[in-house]
Amino acid sequence: MTEENFHERIQDKIQDKIQLSDENVLRLEKGKRGLLNVLFGRTTVILLMLLIQIGMIMAVYHWLEQYVTYFYIISIAVALCVCLHILNKAGDPTVKLTWMIIVMAMPVFGGALYLWIQMDIGHRILHRRLDQILASTKNYLQSDPDVLDEIRSEKPDLYELSVYMDAFGGYPVYQGCKVKYFPQGEDKFEDLLVELEKARDFIFLEYFIVDEGYMWGRILEILSRKVQEGVEVRVMYDGTCALYKLPYSYPKKLEALGIRCKMFAPLRPAVSTHYNNRDHRKILVIDGQTAYTGGVNLADEYINRRTLYGHWKDTAVKVQGDAVKSFTLMFLQMWNVDEKTEQYDRYLNRDFHILPPQKGYVLPYGDSPLDNERVGEMVYEDILNRAERYVHIMTPYLILDNEMITALSFAAKRGVEVQIILPHIPDKEYAFALAKTYYRQLMAAGVEIYEYLPGFVHAKVFVSDNQKAVVGTINLDYRSLYHHFECGLYMQDVEEIDRIELDFRTTRSKCKRMTVEDLKKEKPGRRLKGLLLKIFAPLM
């Protein structure tokens, strides 16, 4: 099919503009061009309806104040009962303290808010549906008994981790898979374009952010051609994109191209706890043979085609071989949360390309906020607790619970070199202010903290002892560790780990090591902001 015929065919399918540049960049008109379109669009209407509902709740609260005597007695009783419940409930002490402050400051409203969240009204259907999918698909992923026997005798640390991951996530360990590490978003992007052209059966994309521009335009052009060749293409992105990135009609625009598309948890005009749990994962699977994950979303800033906060430092990883099954299943499980479960066999029971012998083991995994099991945090802590020489970390955010502070501090105190690279130019001022509040305590324990002078670090990397590493989507903050759907690739004895460590050292050479003197020079406003925000950090 010629480019002209392809262009005419697309024009027949959709009414929006399509621009196909000399660089093969396909752009669908966004539909959010002016201020009036935003002010009178669906997003504004939904936000107004949500504000009305919140206002009604507040009005009931104030109406009760006229019964001041009864109100006071009830307030104290409710606050006491809720605080006793919080105190005796299992969980992170920092989270407990935050809730107790809220309840004591606003007894009835704070107590009602806590009970409403604990009732999990917005999640019950989703939780039940996910449980059903996980139960029905568990048998698709099984560790090779020979691999388990091998690591039980030769890698007992990996074996113990694999027992936990299998029991609490259903994620097996794989041997002999090929891994490639990308130290920049640009590197992943160029490799991805080559791999997409090889697709013959299906392409699955699950991303937190999709935004029109050069990066997505190049990818979309390939996806559109692949659909014409008979390749099944599915795209899923988080519903928050509809607030400021893409119009609500965008899935229909992709459907018109033959690409199946859906938003995860789009904003609806009803107050729900469901909105707090976002799909922060980045997964791309090609034919069940190749998979990508890491910090890189599908927007131009991630490949430095657009400058927002200086140089954007990000990372990604590609895996090929049996381990791709785990990423394929993770995608399908999330895709089918809101529809009838399909037959997964054609996507999972595949003959994999024969690869040259590969050294080491990989363990792809996901993390859900609905199961009360912080898989992502446990993997990080396992690395910290078993490290012998060093643990090197890159993360954009540092908003820590008590367990992670203890793990980082204890590793440093027992002589492990613990170094953390953070942004010098933040994307969110509140997150930067909060991160600063942890510097002094960690540095006092021996943790070294560096800030990346050229700009913003969005990478999520742990590497230890030239032996273990994780590249994925999981930040060191409450949102990633408690509230978001996440994923990552754990690696042990894989050759690419040396390249990950080299990248860390190269990045560190462009950083400034923070000192107590630097903290003393911090702006008073930022310091105050961080201290105040820390009260609510577990809920952010």
C-alpha cells in the first residue's frame, strides 16, 4: 500500500486531521486547543460535579454543628474509636500517625473519611474482578522445577525471594533470557522502533502517560501500518491523561485506525477511592517474544525532544525469552479487569525464538495496591538487606515509610555503600520539598545523597554488588509503594548488570553530593513546606 493510499484510507475512517510528516510521525488532532475548549469540556464538568458532591458532604458536616452538645460528644466518641482501631491495626506507623492526626483535628469528618476509605467502596468490584482473573490465570506462569532446584542449591538468596514472589504474586523466575539495558529514553525509543517493525502477531502497550508528539507519532505510524498487515494492536493508558494530555475521545480515534484502546480508571462524576490507584506501569510486548519496561512513557520529554526540567534522565530494559510471558500476562490481566476474560493460550503458550545461551536469572513482577502486599518494596528491601558491598539507587522521588528508612539506614550502618541519585531540577515542587526532609536522617546514617545537576532524574533503578539489579516503574515514594499498579524486572547474575552500574557511575559524575551545609542553605519556604507536607505524605 502506498503512502498516499494509506493516507486516504485513514481520512475515510476519521474526521480529525492527520499529519504524516517526512519523518513518519502520525498525529491525531488532540481536540484541546484553546482555553474555552478546556473550560467547557468534559473534564471541567466532571470536576464541577465532584466538587458539588464534596460540597454537599461538607454542608452536612456543618449542619451537624448546630447540635453542638451532641455533636461534641459524638465527635470525641468517634475520634476515640477510630484512633483505637488505627492503633491496633497492622500497618506502617507513619501511615497510622497521619490518620490519627487527621481524625483528632477533625473528629467527625476525619473519622468518616477514614471509614469511607477503609470500606473500599470504589474498589470492591475491581478487587473482586482482579482476584478472579489472578485465580483463573495462575497456572499459566510456573517456575521451571530444574531452575528452582539449581537456585536452591547455588543461589539460596534468589530461591528465597522466588518463593515469596510465587506465593504473593504468582511471578516465576526464569533462566537464559536475553536482557538489554537502555541508559536513556532515546536509546529505548530507537530500539523499540526496530522491534515494532518485526511484529507479526500482536503488540500490547500499557503506559501511564501517552501524549501526542514526535515519539508517540513515530510509534503510532508503525502501529497503524501493522494493523493493516493483520497484527493485533492494543493500547491502554491511565485515565489521568484525559485531564491534561489527550481528549476523552482519543480511544475512539485509535479504534478508528483498527487499534483497540482503553483508558484505565477514567475520571467519572462520582466521588470514589478508586481514583487514588493509578496504572503507573510501562509495559510493551511484541509477539510474546520481546518486552520492555522501565521509567519511559510515550511523550517527547522522555526522549529529550521537549525540555521541561533540564535534561531528562530515564532508563528502560528489554527482555527476550520465556520471561516475556510474565509481562504478557500482566497486560492481559489488567486489560480484562472491566470485560469478560478471554482465552490467554494463544498469547502465552508460544514457541520462543531460540536464543544463544544467556547468563543469569530474571524475575518480572507486578505490584497491586489492592492486595495489601507491598511486593515492590519487599524486593527493594531484600536487595538492601542482602547487600555486601554497595547498593546504588536512582529515583525521582524520596518519600519514605519507616520500613524503607530503616532498611536504607541499616545497610549503610553495617558498612554497605548506599548511594541515591535524585533530581536537582524537580518536576513537582511539593515532592522535592518532601524529599529534602529525609536527607538529614539518611545522611546521618551514612547514606550518600546526590542530585543530578543537568536536570531531572526519572529513572527507577536499584543495582547491588555487580550481581543484582531492578529496572522498572517503582519510585521510592508512597504513591508507588502503596497506591499505584507497578511493575519491574529483577535481575541476578545477568551480564547487563555491569552496564547498569556503569550508567550509575556515569550519572553520578554529573551530580553534586549533598551535605549538611547544603541543607542549611535551603530556602526557608521550601523547608517549611516540606515539614508541613510530611504530615500528609502517606496519603499523597
